[in-house]
Amino acid sequence: MKIITLICTASLLLTQFTNAAAEKANPLTTALGATGAQAVFSNYMAIAELADLFGAKAYDKKKVTELAGMYGKLTEGAKESLTDLIDSGKLNDGDTGAVREMVVINDLLAKMSGCIVTYAKDPSEDNEAAYNKNRQKAWKAISKFLGIQEEE
């Protein structure tokens, strides 16, 4: 139930953010923000689901390692592309700040994916703790980026 609430909240916030930004911003940067927000949220959910499926023994080591590796490569590619965009100097200060946040989030998502691979190969308590630590850091950054308020 909590996941459904988070998804609905994120969708509502994204729609409001996109509508407000569209009135003031370049449609290209507005689209980048909307798709970037969607990407980091969706990738977080997908990567976390991989861990859950592995923990439930629905996915074996080979499958979870392959899929986590693909997510890791996708997030690394996004991080590099977004960094190139920042370095191009074609963004205003506000957009640069938002894109920097997406770079940080993609880095955290890549680490999260890497931790799943490590845990799948060696399911130790230390590796599980490393995954959970990175997952929590990623969620904190994503929820801040999307303006999602955490329940106390």
C-alpha cells in the first residue's frame, strides 16, 4: 500500500512540477526534467524489485546479476550524458542544479545495482548491509529531488 501511495504522490508531484515549469521554462529542459524524474524513480523501483525477487528466490543469481548489470550500465550512461550536458554550458543555473541532482542520483542507482551483483555472488550480511545503505541513500536523494515527503 505504501508503494502505491508513493507512486501516486510522485505522479502528482511530477505533473505539478512539469505544469509549473512549462509556464516558465524551455520545453526541451522541461521534457528533460520530466523524463529524468520518471527515469530515476522508475529505475529505483526496478532495481529494488530485483533485490526483492532475488531474496524471494524468484530470480536466480545469473538472472539478477545480468539485469542488475544492465541497470548499472544504463544509469552510468545517463550519468555520463548528463555530465556532458552540464559541461556544455548550455543550461541556466536552475537547470544545471537539477541536472547535477540527477547525476548524483544516477551514481547512487549504479552503486545500488552494483551492490545487488556483489550480494548475488556473495550473500553475506556485510554485502546486504551495503546494498541497504545505498538503497536508502538513493531513496533519500530521489525523494528530495521529486519533493516526496516521507512519513514519520
